[in-house]
Amino acid sequence: MSYHQEKNKGRVALITGSTSGIGKAIALQLAEDGFTVVLHSRSSVMEGEDLARSIPSATYFQADLSDQVQTKRLISDVLLCHGRLDVLVNNAGINAMIPHDSLKEATAEVWRELYQVNVIAPGFVDTPMTESWVEAHKLWKEKSPMKRGAKPSEIAHTASMLTSSSYLTGEIILSDGGLNLT
């Protein structure tokens, strides 16, 4: 058993939005690091249940995090099932495409929902959600020193590092392949 596995044995990590992309990569990394992993999604129930079966001691819960009642139920379910919650990775996000020329037409509800869930985000990451974002791929290849978007596993390693540091709090770790350096 590795140092991380021994240190994290018995610790429970809830990763929201963990059935694909970055969230899935974080869940797999934390499971490898020895955590008991709790998977979550808003709507990908089959994917969540399948992933939970593939990770030893993982569980899956469905909840719409924009609904306060469901959010509270999710936490209660995790605590009932595992008796504790040591790490929360707020990975779940939403995406509403608003054309730039129509920004004034976006409703207050759209802005509230985007702000509530997506206050902090990583740089460009190659996931199924971003496959069709041709201009973003082009920008990252031209402007980023790394000449590519991040792999979900690279973001997962950053999350893993944060869970291992008991003294690091309230930080924003910029993981954009050096784009902000250019």
C-alpha cells in the first residue's frame, strides 16, 4: 500500500459531477489515492452506477445541485452511508451558451444559475463536452505554451495534491498550461 493510500484509508471524498470528464478523472485518481469515493451526477444515473461498480467501495448518488432540497439530501445520504465526509470536490457545472450579441437577452435566472455553479473553472480541458469547440482548440494550440488543452487526468492530479495538503486552504490553483503567462 502506498503512502497516499495508507494516509487516505477510511477518508471519504464526494466528487460532484463525476460521471465523465474532469470529475470522473478526479474520482479515479482519489480512489487510487485510497479514498472511499462518492460519485454524483444530476442526470447520468446509468453512467454513475456503472462507474461506482468499477471502483472498489465507491457509491453513487443522483441529485440536482441547483435544488437546495436535493443538495441537502445528497449530503445526508453520504453521511448515512459512510458516516463521514472528509473531502468535497465541487466539480459539477453547467453550461449555457449565450451568443455575445444576445447577452442582454439572457434572463436573470440564467445568470444566477451560471454564477452559482461556475464561479471558478479550470483552463481548457479536452473532454467530451469540449470536442466540438473548434475555436477553443485552435486558440489553445496557438497561444498556450503547452500547445494543447489539459487532459482530465492532469486536473485530477491537481485535485489529488490539494486533498493531501492539510494546511492549504482557500487557494485558486491556475491550471491553464501557461496561457496566462503569454
